[in-house]
Amino acid sequence: MRVYLPATAADLREERGVGPRWAHAVTAALRGALPDEDDEGLEMTATLAAADESVERLAADGSLPRRVVVAADVPDASVRAPEVLGEEQLETAVEVVAPVPWSAVVAIFVDEPEAADDVAAAAAGNEQALERAAERDLLWYDVVELADLRRELAG
């Protein structure tokens, strides 16, 4: 299953990969909520949900203020769909219950540097900044660019 893990620059420095966490995916619930959307649109919805959640993670860990989403293909056994969605959970919500090694990662999405001010304000609770950040494109990186991305996000 393809999952979209909300992350931060600090997560990218973990040598073994990304730890278990709530993530996002194209779920049956999402397909039911958006029946006219094609697969690409559903994947974008899951990616953007993970990007929004990345802002929450930034507020908690104080990383460089750029949203990060890690897209990975993981075994179905590593993913649990909630039986009932919580009040704050979207139709995309899944729980990744096992670590995700870098070998399972297919892409990494990161904000452009110019988004940092809006992302920092969004992490501090500014709703208008969150909306502005959501309008920005995420840059796509292949996992083979991880070392370069780590250096770029180090400071």
C-alpha cells in the first residue's frame, strides 16, 4: 500500500527510515467521499493531508519550517485503517504500525524554501498562514537524493 507519512527535516536525518505514525493513503473511505475523483486526484488528496499534518509535527519538534511528506510502499500488514475515524481524522487516515525503511520510500515532497515563513506561522497556529502554505507546491525528490536533501534541510 502506498502511504504518505507526515514528516519533518528531523525525520529525514533518521538513518533507518521513518518511524511508525499516523499517515494518509487512498482508502476506501476516501474513495467513498470523493467518488468522481481519479486515482491521481485521490493520491494528491492524501499527500496534501500529510502535508497539513507535517505542520503539526513541526510545531512539536521545532524543525526547519518546511513541510515534508514521505511517500512509501509498505506491506498491507504494516498499515491499519481505523475502524472508526476520530473527530479530527480525515478519510485518508491510516496508522503505519511498523518502521518504514528508506528502501520502501518512493518519493519525498518538501516545501520550497520561500514557504518557510508561512509554514513557521502555520506551526505557531496562524490559520491564514496555513491556508497560504497549502496553496504552495511541494517539490518532488527521488529517494536517491536523500543525502542532498538532508544537507539542504540542515540549515
